[in-house]
Amino acid sequence: MVSNEQRRKQLAREKFQRQLERRAAARRRARIRNSAIAVGVVLVLAAGGAYAASGGLGGDDKDDAAADTPEQSPSPSKAPDPCAKPAKGKPNGKQWKKEPAMKIDKSASYAMDLKTTCGTIGIGLDAEKAPHTVNSFNFLAGEGFFDHTRCHRLVDENIHVLQCGDPRGTGQGGPGYTLPDENLKDPRLKGKTYPAGTVAMANQYDARTGKGRDSGGSQFFLVFEDSQLPPDYTPFGKIEKGMGVLKKIAKAGSTPDPQTGNTAPNATVVIDKATVRRS
């Protein structure tokens, strides 16, 4: 027969086990949230090009005791680097105080080619629905702004994106100006999903506070698998060539930085040359 004391200890052990399980689940949610932050919430500010982390795409966990148990960082992938050496040169790091004047024809078709160390990625640009964004990319590509820049962030857990467009290669760079949000009601985003092949802008928007609208700069992300994200990031293009390039970059994995939460691709992904043309 089980005594009252034995029963009390058993209940205490079961309660403790439930606490451990909740803490483990909280840590898993935090890792996924930090990955999502890397794409949409840690984003470029206009003047100084500094970045700010603001919350996450999910709610905060309130169980402070979860911090008592240290979590182990995921091991980096051992897959070989599938990419070639970058072309000689370095980002020019030019800065501008305001958005460039509108030069594109909003009724015309434009395309962007990213010649990377891993292969060429061809993107159709939507000048009609995202004219400010396409005009900016036309301007920046013409200035050689993207040339020799490293794609600095790969997320392949919960969301599946490669983020590029930072001349610093750290997640802290931009052109010095910001762009308005555009095309956020695109029907392709129905169900809060950015479909595979979507090219969209990173920004500083924080859904919890409603602050940070119209804060895109030069950083953008390429979606290589359907990804659950709220429609807060300007979709301005679609990958028409090079999905296989993105797949091999993703297969090489990423290495997490425990200090910043950034997950840099193991592949040496550098944009040797970016061009925008009227197609």
C-alpha cells in the first residue's frame, strides 16, 4: 500500500517532469522564433544602417525557470561548400540620404540576375505592384551596390529563406534610406504563406507594437520552400531561374551564432554581380 508520503513524492516528481517538458518546449519555440527574427524582425534602420531586434513572430515565453537549464546549440552542418571562390573585389558600401527618384516604367517588365559564387539566380520583378522597391533595386544594381556582397543568413527551420543585400555581410547594413511597404495584399500571400520562389524585402516591422512600417532598405530574402510568415514583407519578385542553386546552398546548412542568433550559410554565397534590365 502506498503511503501518503510516497504519494506526495510521486506527485512532486510528476510535476517536476512536466515542468522540464514545458521548459524544453519553450526552448524549441525560442530557437524557431529566433530563426524567424533573422528574416523579418531584425532589420535595417535608415540613417545609420544599424539593426534592431524586436521581439519575434510568436509570443514571449513567461516561464523564467526555463533559463535555469542551459541549452545546447545545434551542431553546424558538415556538408562541403558547394560554391566557388568569390570574384576579386569588395562591396562599395555607398550611402544615400533619400530614396532614388522614380526612373522605371511601372507598366514595363523588369528582371534581375544575381550572378553568385553558387550559380545564377534569375528573378522576375513586379514593377506594377512594387514600383518603389523595383526602382530602388534598379538604382542600387546600377551603382554596383550589391556586387561582392555576401548572403549572410540562411534559415531552414520552420521558414526556408536565404537573406542577402547587406554590404557589410553581418545583417547590419543598408543603403542609408528606407522604402515604403508595398504589395502586402498580394493574393499569393493568402494563408500567411510566402510561396517557394518568392523574393521579398526584409524590414524592421514589429507586429507586437505595430511600429516599424516602411523600413525596408536593401536586404531581401529568397524563399526556397513555402514558408509561414505574416504578410508584412514586400513581395516584389519571383525566382524564374536558379531554385536548384538555392537548394544546394540550403543543403550545405548553416552555423548559428549564439551571440546574435544569426545563422550564416556554410556555403560561400557571394553576389559577384547584380544586374537589373528591362525584359
